[in-house]
Amino acid sequence: MEKPYAQINNLRRTFDISKPWLNRVIEGGEKQYLKAVDGVSFDIARGETFALVGESGSGKSTVARMVVGLLPPSGGDVTIDGVPMVGRASSQDRQRLRRRIQMIFQDPYASLNPRWKVEDIVAEPIRAFRLLDGDKAIRERVGELLTLVGLHPADGIKFPHEFSGGQRQRVAIARALASNAEFIVCDEPTSALDVSVQAQILNLMRDLQDQFGLTYLFISHNLAVVRHMATRIGVMYLGRIVEISGGRELFAAPKHPYTRMLLDAVPDMNMAGEERVPISGEIPNPINPPSGCTFNPRCPFANDRCRSEVPPLLDGVACHAVHEGRIAIAVAA
């Protein structure tokens, strides 16, 4: 069996959000910590798209930044193609690996330098990793990349503000491909775009994946987008994964109550007139999360065990009610 391309094991990230020391002394306060990610584990096979979904504040983007090395983890391991991102690997191995990892951010305008021309933005990874020598060769490569993402080589002399949102995201994709990347982390890459433009960008990303064998970690809160893109899906809630399943299986037979609530919130023309269960309540304060299963204040199936004991991730779902068979009985009734 082929070894997973990316392995994320027990990943954790805690932020110290305490007031300054002097304020704590005067006011008598204590240190405060926020667990943004709490023991997240998953694998990504080469050439597949693994999606992380969940409400805002669930820790998806924090996971993405730790996977690419922009944020050091407080605990756990990230291994990409057999190379650990932290600790044991040599600096040379890690440097070679970084060339093969890129990230596409949510806001294409904020992620592009407004003072640089597009040709310089796309050429930056080529120059940084010394992939080509000579300005002519670099310009030709930039033109190829712009054509690949649906732009014209002549667009290279323009600045980011001269493009639409969808065109800017195409520039960001071209920049990600400039280093011959194999693994691309996409953090809400279409959420800032119009619906029609979203479809164009998603289709482009799928075409590029088929053409170059790219591996994606796709972060989104939009289940309709995830359904179009993902091979497998991990559902996050308050820093933990509550369900992992294949894309088709998750939409056909969701197990965790939170996953069911998310799917019930997706507009569906075929269910017009049918009663749907809205998502109730709000995501709890991560500084002081509920004990036990953190979803228990919003879960209609919660009992005393749910309020006191953290459910393990068994058979792709972390839910006492599912493990005990209580959800199936409750739904049938």
C-alpha cells in the first residue's frame, strides 16, 4: 500500500492570549490560553484533494498554516513526502521540500504585492529557488504560466489592481505553480469571489490537478464547493476533527450530528417544501470550551457522558451517540 503523501499526526496549536504581566499583577488576573487546534490527525494520498470544513473559528486555517510551515505547531507532527516539517529533517531536505509546497490564500488582492507587476509576482518563486537563469528564460516561463491559468502573457506588465477578483486568483495560482509545486494548500480560495467566478476557478484547479498530479489540502466552509472538489472530507469543530469520510459517503450518509446540521443548512432546490433542521446556537468560546464533547451544548442527542467525556475518533466519527447507536434509534423514531 502506497505511503500517504502528507501525514498530519496529533497536531496541536495553543495561543497565549494573556494580558501583559503588569496588568495581571495589578488586576489579579491569570494567564489565558486558546486551543485553536487540539489533536488533529489525517493523511492525504498523492494526487487527491482532502478538504477540511467547518464553521468560522473551528481551526481550519490554523491547520493549513501549520501544514505549510507558516505557523509552528505546539505539538504533533507534519510529514510531507517522508520529510518532517519540524525537527528531525536536515535543513537541505526541508528546503527542497518547501519548493514543492505552496499556498493559495483567501483574498487574492491581499496576497499579491500591489507594488509589483504580475510578471514579477509570478517570477518570484522561480528566482527565489533559482529554477531558471536569465531574464529571457524567466519571462518565457511566466508567459507559459499565465497562459496555463487562462490569462495572456501580455498581462504580466499589469499591476494586481488592474485585474478582477477571479483574475487575481488566477495570478495567485500561477505563482503557486511557478516553483513546480506538488502539494498546494488552498485556504478558502474562492470564498471572496462571485459564484460564477468560483466555478471557473474550481474547474481550473481540477484541470491543473489532473494535468500535473497535484495534491490539495482544501480549506472551506462552503459544502457545495467541497462536494465539487474533495476526494475525502474532514469535518472540524472547535479545533478537533469530528468526522472523516469519503466525499460521496459524507454527503450520502453523514454520521456526526454536526455534519448533519451543516448539510441541512446547504440550499437544495430538490427539498423545497420539506422541513429542515437549522443550525442552532453558536460555536462556543474557544478560550473556555465546554467539557466533554465540545458540540454537546448544541447537540440534540447529548447526554451526561457527552458532557463529561471527550469522544474518540472511531470508524471516522467522534460521537458517543453514534458509537452507542443512539442516533440511529432517535432518527428512526
